[in-house]
Amino acid sequence: MLMPMLPVRFTGPTNQTPVDDREQRTKVLAQIDHQHQAEPPRSLGQRILTATGLARVGWGLGTLGLSELARALHGYNTRESAGAAPRALANQQIQRENRQLLQQLHDNVATGQFQFPHQEAVESAMEKAKTDLQGIASTDPRHLLGRSILSLQSKPSAFDEPITDKSLSHLLSKELKQEMILEEANKQLRHALGKRGPWGYGADRAGLLSERSKDIRGLTNYPPDQINRELEKIVSEMVTRGENLHNSSEARKSALSAYVQAVMDRFQLTNAQVTGNPEYKKLKLLLDESAGTHERQLTARNGGLMPLISQSSYEEALHRTTQQFLIELGVR
């Protein structure tokens, strides 16, 4: 039986002598090395995954064998690593010296010694903070100097370059202003909560300030004539948040009490037996979730701003959660 003829693929004249590509590959490798040496030093973040690097890799894949390409990349990365090591050591030295300087400043403040390295820069920072927030925050920046230095120590921006009088004055004045506004917010919040009766005196003021710390610190970026108005809004929102926390806590206590009593009556158990049962802990978590859901729903209806939520409103929402839980347990 005759087999069908397969099409013949012509690849060109067959009488040509194969070309030895060793010379071509050597030239390509030399060109890669030459391009690398001609490039300026680059940071670690600009290594081989750059437009230039990717172009060379793609070119190498199309021109060289895999072994030659691997050797080229190995040499490239080796040279990059060799150049990165001194830079990394230099950066570590800068960071170490900056931390030592800031620690010395903090130690002097902590021991009441107001004589510092870069004394004029520190004094300039305090004066600028006081001037910029005149009529807004009354706290003497000198009283917040230690706290501001600690805050500065925790920020990477303080360690990019060796600290100079100019950079220290700039960075420290920003920290001082943020701490001054935080202190002013604390004063206003304490005063506002005091007007709300017993629950206000016992409110978690530190927790409320912590929740809004980023917003309060960000007020330093506002024009001076807007800072007071924005700060009043934030304080008002913190007071509302504090009262809602109080109301939800009272409603939660009421719901848990109703649950304990219902289970005690149904199964003839003691209070300790009910509260020590895992189901009690499960209900506590469900009530927290229910309160959070209730807050989000009312906040959405109020245009994204959390309204004041009464204790009875929380109680209604948590009562539904408790009743459903009791039904699932077979108590109702």
C-alpha cells in the first residue's frame, strides 16, 4: 500500500557550511558587560527588573544559549550585590547614628537637662510649633518634647539621611505640632465628656483618642483658620462615639441578664453554671456583632456619620439576637 507523501519543508540551501557562533556569543556577552559598566549606580529596587534589564534578558533569550544567559545574569547580579553591600552598610551607619542622636536628646529631656546636640535646631522647632498653632493649642511644646522625640524615633523618614540642624528642626516641629493638637483634643474631649454626667467621667477617653489619632494628627496639614473648626467636629464625634459605647454596653448587660435568667429557669441551673457554659461566651460574641451591625446600618442611613444611638435602640436590636439564640437552644 502506498503511503501518502509528506510535504517537504525547504530550509534553504544545504550545501552551506554551518557558521560557528562562538565568536558571536562572545561579542554578545562582552556587550552586556559593557552596558552594565556604563550604567550609573542604582539602588536595590532598580535591579534587573527594570526596563533596561528586562530588555537585555529578552535579547539574551533570543540570542544566547541558556547556559551563556545564566552566566551573564549571574555576573550581572554578582556585581549588583557587590555594589549594594557598601551602600547597605552606609545606610545602617546613618540609621544607627540618627537613633543614637535622638536617644541622647530624649534622655536629656527625661532627666530635665535642656542642653542638647543641635540645641538651636531644637529651640527653633519648638518656637515654630508654638507660632504655627498660636490660638489653637496652648500647651507649651517644651512639655511635649520627649514624647515628640519618641514619636520621631519610630518613623523611617527620620533615618533616610544624616540628621542636620535643618532636617531636625523640620521633622521635630511637625511632631511637636501633632502632639500639641492631640493634647488640645484631649482637653476638649475631657471637658465635653464631663458635661454628659457619670458615664462621661468614666468614658474611655484614651481609647476614643486612639481611634481618631490619625485624623487629629492630620489637622496639622490644614490651614490654621480651619483647624479649630475641624477639631471641634472630631471632638463632637468622639463624644457621640463614647455615649454609643456606653449605651451599647448597658444594652448588652441587659440582654445577657435576660439570657441567664431564661436558661436558669428552663434547666434549673445556677448563675455560675450558665455563665461558665461555652454558649454564654458565644452569645457575648453574637451580641457584639449585632451591636456593630446596628451601628453600621444607622450610620449608613445618616449619610455615613454615626448618629447618637439610644440605649433602647440597642436593646431592641440585641433582644432580637438573644431571643433567636434561646430558640436555637430550645429554651423558647
